[in-house]
Amino acid sequence: MKKVRMQEYKQRIDNALSTPRLQEALHRFGDAWAKAREDAFLGLDFEALRAEIAGCKDEVRRHRERYLSEFIRNAENAGARVVRARNAEEACRYITELARERGVRTAVKSKSMVSEEIHLNKALEEAGVRPVETDLGEWIVQLAGERPSHMVMPAIHMFRQEVAELFGQVTGQPEPPDIAHLVQLARNQLRGAFIEAEMGISGANIAVAETGGLVLLTNEGNARLVATLPKIHVALVGIEKLAPSLEDALRIIQVLPKSATGQPITSYVTWIGGAVPCGEGDKELHIVLLDNGRSALAESPRCRDALRCIRCGACANVCPVYQTVGGHVFGHVYIGAIGIVLTAFYHGLDGAAEIVRACIGCRSCVSVCPAGIDLEDIILHLREVIAGEEGIGAGKSVVFKKIMRNRRLFHGMLRTAAILQKPVTRGERTIRHLPLFFSGLTEWRTLPAIADTPLRDSWTKLPQKVENPKARVAFFAGCLNDFVYPELGEDLVTVLNRLGAEVIFPEEQSCCGVPASYSGDRETASEMAEQNVRALLSEKPDYVVTTCPTCTMALQRDFVEHLKDNPVWAEKARRLSEITFDVSRLITDKLGGAEVFQGSGGDLTTYHDSCHLKRGAGVWREPRRLLAASGRELTEMAHADRCCGFGGSYSFASHPAVARRILEDKLTDIEASDAKCVAMDCPGCLLQIRGGLEKKESPIRAAHTIELLADTFRR
Amino acid sequence: MPEENRMKTFLEAAGRSGAKTVFCSSPAQAVSYLRDHSGGSILLPSFSSSRRLGLAGLLRDAGCEVIDSDFRRQSAAAAAGLTGVNFAFAETGTLVLESTEEPVRLATTLPERHFALLDPRKIFPDARSAAPVLRQLQSGTRHFVAFVTGPSRTADIERVLTIGVHGPREVHILLLEGLSDDPLEM
């Protein structure tokens, strides 16, 4: 079962990757959306706005029964009939039975993700009712027999020629692939259905407890017709759509269109309360309040923030993986990062088991989410849950549990690997080709060899050139610095000594544990946290410095989280967090600032923001400031903070083909910047970007910031 | 937001949303604009300021074909809908229409053109500042309140913005002082 599922998933990835038009469409949309969104939020305090949305949604989650009863009471007073459905089956049954009782033959629908969630169209068809989607994108997808590949733009994966062909099947004649013509055709064709239909079915963006009313945001105007023309209106509403007051609703209306499409407001915002007049009599308004896993989600402390979602789709729009494979791969019914979480709770873990691994962990979604959901954190937790159900795989299990937790064994094996790789590296620092079935890994990037002598073994021989040091700084190297790029350690010593700091290397330090927690093995990650806190604090440093932002995040954030319930280690982890800095911020904030460098005449340089440095540690100005001070002229590449596709085991094991495509985008942006050098602050990004440039035989130099800073002192 | 800026902001935002704005110095001027731009029969639901002005009569005198009854049957063929506006938001160029009565909804959804008569005195800075009035509009047990910002639009095919999919293709805002200063009435 699991094997078939994995194979099907891989097949879907391959199909998507062989459709370059899809990637082009999603990239173009992503760029246009990002610009429009930025303009829409211009002059507004985004952090304050999303804190308000989060606050309002959390309030509803905490007191959901109270707000539900308030909503139901007010809606019923206004003449609506309200039913609560525990699951998809109950919701479908209520609606199909209603249709049968009232003799409904045609139901016109406006866009509703809940309807997709419960597969309502299928249920209606089985009950002999013809469902007609009237949102243009939804109609296209319905005619194609597909499901939406985006929550706001359902047919974003399709092109005008395909739409013209589908519409031609409706009209029975060839239709030209002209967008204005196709839109007009949809208007004319669907008008008939609006007038004929006995039932209108809509979703709702907000359910206002205070008034018992629903709010619908649309651009096309179809929801207004769905709610006006047919005698019966059924509104399908997830219970998380509640907002306590009218002011709360206005807040959501202020933010949702800006985040969804970059519009200041949608063409229509429709407030519907109760049974309004309809023809000679009154409308029948049925409101179906759906739970279907939402209460379970509310009870999950690690996942419940997902209930804040207002369905804007921003998390997909910024996601490098979504832009590469689209929503039919990276999604189930709900797509993108939020789709992973909602699928797990609304459709079951099995539906989420593959897509939960699709996240590369770049945190772009976290930075744009208008409801302040830490999607990456929830996804990591779900990986743990699925690992608990299905295991993380025998190979990984041995590596993490038996090897990584034993530092001497782990490091011993890395040393052995340095010797065993000789036939492949031929003594060079770069692996250009791997034999046999590993060859795919070096088809698109060279790989660095494991160093002959890891940093930890050469450390005592590194001279410290500093008298009366003003600070004692412990270096947390991380595996890549220690075993693959030991020279970065030497550069770090050169630079920090010059700034008056002594650098020490606590020998008992080991892997930060992130590879284990990203694979769902939290137990090993906690064990590594404890080992490292002990190792680093035992040397009583003033600061701990890292040259790997993923390690920075582990020390600053994850260790505290892993050890928070441990009476011995919780306080120590907090202390370590407080004194840990990435090297750029350590220099700018603690060791005298950028002014020390005063260089000139460096190469034109562009800077690649590593995901975990910018969106994890909030550091992006600092390295630019340092590089500029060191005499480099800086030029910004497009999408400087877009992921390079490394993602640790993501590019080696789980999704190398996706990682390769994401890297291609990055290299294109680097080359277009005309820079001679690309700087970055992460050894993982360095492995990926340097490997990609080398494979292309590009003259552009890829370097860690610390390497370039050390250069200024060597010159 | 000072009165003058408010109008400027409103006009700019309405323009960006794709609506046309027209200043009318008298009801007669509004009527002649409607005669020139309606493109055919005009759906005219009943609303306070229209009744006070005797709009139906003025339009008929000007030679317009006016539909003011039997809306369900006649609205599909109408070229235009004419309504008042309860109030507006400067920030986004949004019109707020209390649409509980069905003819108002039909006149603003089905025809290709929507003409909206707005008294400039009823422009609020933004939605939040109008919350108390909005609450009053919804305090009745049943309500249907519409925010309308520009014409109907879609970008569902290849993300190409296309105007006029299910709702009006054109929205004309006729600014006419003296209609009403009460946001609770249209």
C-alpha cells in the first residue's frame, strides 16, 4: 500500500517536471502576485494585521462552542435553517436529501473549498442532481474532470487552448482560444443555468457570530447570483470560519484580498443574513456548519494554529516546491503548505503521508502567512506523527538512532568515508561524477568530498593570533563545516582574531540534530540537543557562533523547544540560545561592527539569502553590510531570498529532481545579476550553488561570507 | 481624512477599480447622462432618493425605457440597472448597497451596466470607520448588504484580467449632491 502510494507520488512529480509550461505559468503568477501583494500592503503594518487575525481566530478556537451557539441563534432568528455536520457524509446527506425533497434538478454553485473537501459534486450527481460550477476557474476544472490546483486560482495549471477545447465541447463547435471570447462564452452559457437552477450552493469566507450572517468575497459576481436567483440557498461553512464581531469580519476583509490576489478589496463583498426576499416569497437559507476534523485539529496543541487559515493561498504562491510541481502534486484537495496540514486532519494521514515530505523547509510560507501560522513547525510535527505510524525507514532509523547519537561512532564513520571516497574523488576536493546508480546526484551539481582532515582534528594546530582577547567565542561548526568545509573554520578564526576574539572549539559538539527532526525523529533530535548544550556550555564561552543558519536555528530555537520539559536542561538550553549568533550578526552587533573591514576594489557581488538565516534568524542586512564594508560592490539578484533547493536530504534522497529544478532557477537569477561572485552564509547553500555553478563550468565564484571577509585580511 | 482629500482618494480608488465617476450638478444632468449611456432599458428598483426625485418620471420624460415592476421576468433583458448608494469608502472606492429587497440585487447583478447615484456627503474614509453604520444596516433580523468595488472581473484563464464575467461590465458612479445624507437610506 505504502509502496504503491510512494510510486504514484513519484510518478506525479515526474509528470509535473516534464511540463515546463506549468512551471513557467506558476513562476510568472508568483512574481506578479508578489508585486501586487507588496503594493497592497504598502504603508500598512503587516505584523500588526496578522497578529489581529491570529488573535481573532484563536479566540474563536478557544471558545468555539460559545460562538457557534451565538451564530446559530442569530442566524435562526433571521430565518436561516442551521445544521451541524460532523463529517463529509453527514453534510452531503443533508444537502442531497434536501434536493430530493424539493425536487431540485440543477444546483448552481459558487466557489467553495468545503464542497471540494466533502466531494459534494459526486454526491449530488449520485442523487440525480446536476451540479454546475459557476466560478470560471471551477467550471473549467469541472468540465475537465479535474480538481482545483490552487485554492484561489483553480485552473492555474491550464492554458487558453485547453479551455477553448473544453468550451467547444459544451457549444458543439470549435471555439477560438481568445480569452475575452471564452469569458463571454462562460457568461452566456452559465446565465441559463442560474435562471434554471432550483438550488444555489456557496461557501462562505466568514460567519459572523454577532449577526448570524455570512460574508462572501468574490470578483466575478457569481456568488451574488447563486445567493439571489434560486429559491434555495445552501451555504457550506467550516466551523473555523467564525468571527466574533463585525469588526473582526472587517479585519479579515481588509487582509484576505490583499494576500490572495494583491487587490485592495474584491469586486464584491456580500453580507447575507437569513431568509431574504426571493421572488414572491422568502428565500430558504440552509447553513451547513462542517466539523470534519476541525475539532480534532483544535485539540492538537502542535497543529491547531492551522485553524487560523483564511484560505488566501499565499503559502502556495511563495513556495518553490509548489512553483515547480503545482497543486496536483503538492496537495490533495487543499494544496501547498496549509494543504499538508488540512489534508492530515480532514482527509486522513494517508493522504498527507507523501506531501508532508514535499516541504523543503524554506519558511517562505511562514513569512507571508496573513494569519501568522508557523506552517513549517506544524509540518515537522506531522512528519513525526507519520514517522510514528509508518516508521522513518530502516536506513534512516539506524543512522539516527544508532550512529548519530553516538558521536564517536558517527564521526569515526565520517572519517572512514573520507578514506573510502578516494577512488571517486581521485584525491580532489570535488566529486564531479558518481558511479552507477548514484550518478543522478552529480548530473546537475558537483559534490564536495569529505575533507581528509576534519576541522576538529586540525583545530589545535590553528594558531590564534589575538592578545588579551575581549571575548571568548565557542564555534559550533555543524557537520558540513567540520567535515566538508574545514577551511571555513580557519577563515572564521582569521576574522574573529582580527576583531579581538579568541575562538574555541568544544570537542564534544556533534550534529545539531536537524536532519533527524526533519525526518520525524524527534527523540534523536532531543538527544543531540542535550549533548550539544552540555558540550558548548562546559567551555563557559561569552558567545557561541555558527556559520550554518540551520545550526543557528537549532541552537537558538529548537534546543529550547526539545528540552523545555527537561528540568535539568531547559534553563541551560535557554542560556545557550541567548548567547548564540550567526557569524554576521556576531560581528555587527557584538564585535565592533562592519567598520573594521574598510576594504575596496572587490568583485561585483550578489548575495543569496539562506532560508534559515533570513526567515529563521531574521538576519539579511548584516552580511550585506559586512560585504559592502569589505569593499565589494553589491548588486541584488532577483528572488535573492528564494530557496536554492538544497534542503539537506531533500536534494540527496527524497526529492533530488525537484531540488535540481529549484537550483536551476537560482542559477538563472545569479547569472542575470552579472555578478562575478555570489556570497552566502550557509554551507548547505554553498554545496548546492557552488556545485551547480561548477557543473555548468560557470566562472562565477560561490563563497561563504566568512571566506570573503577573511580574504580582505589576506590581501 | 479631510473632506477634500476624501473625495480625491475616493475618485482615485474608484478609478483604479475600473469604475467611472461622473459629477452631476443637477438631477437633470444625471438623467441626460443615463439617457446617453444606458444602452437600452433601465431597471429601476424603488429607493428613497429616487422616489423623492421622481426619477422614473424624469427618465421616461427624457425618452428612456424604464422597468420598475415585474423585475424577475424583465431583468434578464435589461441593458442597465440604476440604484442609489447607502454610503461609500474612500480608501477602496467601494459602494455599499443595502440590497435586502430583491429588485436592488437584480438591478446590480444581471445587466451589463450598473449606474449608482451617490451623494458625496456619504463617503467614509474606510470600512472600519463605517462599522457602526454597517452594524445598524445588519441589525434587522434579515439583511443582504453588498460592497461593490468596480465591475465584475476574473483572471481565471492564464491570470489575464478580464472585465465582466457574471456581473456588470461597467459601473458608473454618478455623484450628485442633495440626494440624501443618511447612510441608512439609499
